[in-house]
Amino acid sequence: MHAQGLVKCVEWFIKHGYTRLVAFVPAPYSQEPAGISLRKNVADDIPALAELEARGLVHLTPSQGDDDAFIIQYAFDNDGYIVSNDNYR
């Protein structure tokens, strides 16, 4: 996962006046692998994700759950909109 792309996206929305903003990241992407790993499901910039999470701008979805349903439910519960390049199947 390219964390800097997410950082740029979040910054764009903030720059354009959005104050209530949450980006969702599957939990495995945000976790540092133990030792050297070639896993593809780890973000390339974990500190950047951690900073966004500390600012309340990133929420982690359950690692073994249905992240699509989680995001849709969050948006519904918070009267929010979803902006995504996901297919939501």
C-alpha cells in the first residue's frame, strides 16, 4: 500500500475545507512485520499512517472482517459519504 498517496488524499480534502474526514485502512496494512518480510499487505510508510491515525484521520478496519460493510455502516451511522476506488461487492 502506498501510504503517501493516502496522505496526499487526506491533505487535499483538508485543504478544500473538509473538517470531518476519516480514511479507512485494513489493520494489517498498518502493522510492522516482524523481521524482514516480503508481505505485500504492509504499507510502505507505516509512520505516516500512524501519524494520520494519531490525528484521528485514519481508522483501522477489522483485520479479518468485511471492510466494505464496516465502512458502509460507519458512513451510515455518521451521516457520511464514501469516496473510494473500491468496487464494494
